[in-house]
Amino acid sequence: MVFKVLFQTAAESTPKREATKAIYLEVPTKEDAIQLVETHTDYHIEFVEPLEGKFLEYEQKNPDYKITTF
């Protein structure tokens, strides 16, 4: 399953909507997505959203869409 992980790059600062970024991960569960990001980055995770069906199709049309691998 594909998950969209929304995050801030600086965990110590106050989160700002304008600074929120996203990566896409293909893993079996939401917990796996969280674990991967926490293990390989210093990002502050805001939200993890599963993508499937029309939601996934919409995101795939975004020029910034690509599956991140660690």
C-alpha cells in the first residue's frame, strides 16, 4: 500500500503549514511507514495517510509524486 507522509524537516521548531512537505512510501502498514521515517530521518511526522483508488490516482498526477526508498 502507498502512504503519504506529511512532515516538518525541523522537529525543534514550531510547525508551519507552509513548511509541511510530503513523501510517498510503499509499505504494508502505516506503522511500517512511521518506522521507516523515524529510523532514516530526523523529520517530525505530522500525518500519515493511506492512498488508494482515486486518491492514489490523483496524487500520481502530481509532478512531485515519486516513491521514496531508504
